[in-house]
Amino acid sequence: MKPTLGVCYYPEHWPEDMWAEDAKRMVATGLTWVRIGEFAWSRLEAKEGVFTWQWLDKAVEILGNAGLKVIMGTPSATPPRWVVDKYPDMLSVDIEGKTRKFGSRRHYCFSHLGFRAEAARMAAAMAKRYGNNPAIHAWQIDNEYGCHDTTLSYSKSALNGFRNWLAQKYQSPSALNHAWGNIFWSMEYDDFDQIELPNLTVTEANPSHWLDYRRFMSDQVVAFNKAQVQAMRPYAAQPFIHNYMGRITDFDHFTVGNDLEIASWDSYPMGFLEHVLSEETEEWKAHFSNQGDPDFQAFHHDLYRAVGHGRWWVMEQQPGPVNWAPYNPIPLDGMIKLWTMEAIAHGAEVVSYFRWRQAPFAQEQMHAGLLRPDSANAQGQIEALAVADELASLGDIEHEDSDVAIIFDYESQWAWEIQPQGQGFDYFRLVFEQYRALRHLGLNVDILPATANDFGARKLVLIPGLMAWNDNLRHAVDHFDGLVITGPRTGLKTKNMQIPPTLGPDFASTTISRVASLRPNVTIPLANGGNIIKWQEILEPNSSIIETTTDNIPVLVADGKRHYLSSWLDQEGYKRIFSDLCDQQKIETMDMPEGVRQRAIKGKKLIINYNPHDSELNGVSISAAGYLWQEVRCRN
């Protein structure tokens, strides 16, 4: 695979006489792809059924004639005012019951069938118009599902859809009452029409009620996406893509991805550091404030490679300061190159920058582009050009399955949000911290869905925090010759979110007798170094005890190659235990310096330095915000 670069462009924002010069400069920058159209509904259909295609026809012609490949976006993320006037109940409703108004973007409820049909109609019209256009090489469906907390809605259409969904799933109220345990607190129903959405109850609603609501809302995202894809397929043979986001877990991305050819995501390392990595200390954030977290981007690269079944892009790469985080500093010189090359080393086919020119108006006017508002080259353009020059000599990038994989499951995220049993328990963070420890050991890590039924030739698979087992994953474990580490909190619930008769985890010949969530200032030391933090389970093992606390309480037990890790550990504990288990599996590890990471591909590896100072690895100096490629021996 030869990776290429792209950019997001909004011809509707600029006079037509600028388009040709912009296209020429994009090509001169080394860009191959250009995304357009995803927010342009009001300019394409200002009134219902009255289309104005000519300006977009012209833009596609100019960009295509310049040699650029166009990604056309469907504009359902920004329905114009007339659509809202036609369907005033299409607006989403927040958890407090307040309607979220027109005036920005993503102002729709996924459950509203009228708007879903309207979005599919518009998508089909675009596909009919451009499906055979030689300049169009891919389609993006909508934009950033879930952004601005827009997956969950408590509207009338959501309520009606949820009742129907429950009726289809359970067939009778008595079956639902049994699955949810509604005898508790006299919550039993006689009719599906009695069931409300789980918000605005006096105290917490039934966790099984909440979990089915979360499943339902995820299914609505899947159905919304599928409606557009199915409407477009007869007219457009190009690949379909969606651009997911960082740490958005409100819907099952794997299921959405089953209807698409390529996964992409929008990578904003510095924005994410400030906006979604709230657990990090202020000292950590200050150290990485101009670079981003050294593992957050890599985690999502690996996640979306799995969502895309091996094919994935970065659709929006941060090119400079953003406008939406609490603090928006300037990236260190070199970081835009580093972020781009890191994505490529993780298998990105395309890295596309957001955006071509900084807009001088509206909500994102403080968001940098490759060009300044006056069209002068910004630092992003300078570094994109340097990356393009380097890619010309880099050669093919070939991804290989890693020795190590970790399971990520969206449903488990919902379960532990609903019933965390402690303020500090967050499933995403649990998985991410185990992933971080593996990366700190210099390892490539693949991410797999919980529906995986085969682990391939991998040697070590981690399954942290899985709510409930499923048949596919059981099959994968049972037929795997490598080592499996589950826990903590894996298998501690049934699919209906109840405690199983075995008490869990139904793995490694052990039982969980008690659990404890720990305060932030409480740690429990391990016998051989490191600490338990946040979460501890008391085991009744009928298997080998591998690791204990200093008080001799079992922490890691094993039945052959099936291990159960009962507690949430700090990085010292994770790295030590994972390193020992990797040694058993003959997986080579190393202790990477803080902020330095590596990613191996076939025949070479990329070493990157996220630090604001020079670092050293094995006697080789790496400049601040820098990277280098090293040749490596191919795996047998």
C-alpha cells in the first residue's frame, strides 16, 4: 500500500474564482484527495425539491481536472431550516427533557423515521448526480456520528421506537419483566406501551432497562447509516466511509462499519488531550500540551483499523490550533508530520487534513487550516508538503497482525457507565491503560471486537472489563493456543446485566466473592511491585496463584494458559505482569522511555518522540516532536 494525503475543502465558503488556484496549490502541496459537500445541504437544496447542483458540478470539475480525487460527503449532519420546519419533532431531546434547537449542527434524532427518509432521499439524489462522475472516488456518509452528545435522545420518536424494539425483542411483557428483574421495586409492566425511557426517574432506573435503551439507540445509528448506504448503492460503486471520533462510545462502531468499506476517524491530538483525557494530571497535560497524548491516537488508529476490517483513513488530521478544547495551544513544529507518519505506520491509507483554509467566519473561525485566512501558507501546509516529499521515497507500507491483541466492546462501556459501582470505573479507560502499558513495552497491539471468533496466529490476547461472554468469543478462546488474560470485571454479568449464578468470571477456574471500588487516594501494593487502584475483586481460586498483594490476597490466577487478573493496576503493575507473560510467549519487549513509542510494519519500524525535548532509545537520539525509521528483520 502506498499511503497518500488529502484535505477537507468547502468551495461554498469561497468565491468561485478561487477554486482553480486552490486546487492547483493542493496538488503542489502533494495532496491527492479532497473531501467536499458534507455540510452543504442548504446550498444544494434551499427549498424542498429545488436543487442547485451547478456550483457543486463546477467545483467537482475543477478539482477533478487538477488531478484530485474527490470524497463526496452526504450532508445529513446539517439539515437546513426548511427540513426542521417540515419535521419539527425531528430535533433530539436531552436527558433533562429539553429540546435541542436548530442553529448549529447534528440537530436531529436518529430515531425520527421522517428525517431518516429525508436524509436517504438527499443521499440518493447526490449518488444519482455524481455516482458515475470520474472525479468521485469515495463517499462519506454524514459526519461524526455522536459528536456533541447526539447519539442518545429522549424524544417522542425515540420512545415510540424503543417500545417497538422491545416488543420485537421480548415478544411479551412477561418475558421482558423476567429479563429485567422487574419484580424488584414493583416495576412490572402489563403492556409495552407502559414503558418509558429511563431518564427522569426519582432515583436510578433499572440497569437492564438502561442497557436495552443504549442498545436500541446504537441500533438507530446503524439503521440511519444503513438507510443512506442502501439508497445510494444502486447509483454509486465507490467505497463508502464514515468519519468516527475519539472516545465516542455511545454506539457500536463495529456494527456501523459492517455496512461500509472503509473506516476513518478525525484525529485532533491536542484537543483530545484537553477535552476527553480528563483523568490525566495537570502535570501530564502540561508536558504534552503541544503534542498530545503519546498513546491516544495510536489506540484509535488500531481501533478503526478493526472497525474497517483492515481498511481505514484519518479523514480529519489536526493541522494547528483547534477552537473547541478548553485550551488550544500551537503544536510544536514537527508534530503535524509526526501525527501523519504515525497514522501511516498504523496502516492509514489516507491522512486528510482539516481544513484547507482557515475560515474567517462562524463557529470554527479560530480553527487553523493548512492556509491562513489570507491564503498564506500556515505551518500545517509546510509540514504536509514535507510529508508528501517523504512519502514519495518511503515505499509501500504493509501491515502485519501483531503478536498481541486486546478486545474492545462498546456494550461493556455502556454497562459500566450504567452501573460503575464506583466513581473511578470507566471501561474505556481500563482498556486504554492496559493498551498504554503494552505500548510502553514497545509492542504493536491489534484491537479486536468482542464478536471475534478467531484470534489467528497471535500469542497473547487481553479481554479486560467484558460485561458478558458471547458464543463467538468463547469459541475464539477455546480454540486459541496462545495465552489469554481476562479481567478485571470480565464475565461478571449476564447479557441481561444480572449477576450470573456462577458469580463470574466463569474463567480460569475462579469465582468472584466480593468486589470493592477504591477511592482515588487508596492503593493496595502488589507483592512484587506496582499497586491495585480503582477496583479490586476478592477471588476464590481453584487454580494457580501467580500474583498477590503484600497481604497475600490473590490478584492474578491461571488455569494453564487462561489467566484472570482480578484488579485494576497502575502502570508499574501492568508493565511488570505483561512483560513476564510476554516472556513466556517469547514476545520481545523493551521498556520505552516516557513519551517515546514505536510501531513496526513489515521490514521497518517507526520510532516517535512525543516529548518537547530530545530523547534517546538504545543509544539513538530522537529530536523533540521527531521521528525516525529503522530497518528491521522481517518476522518468520
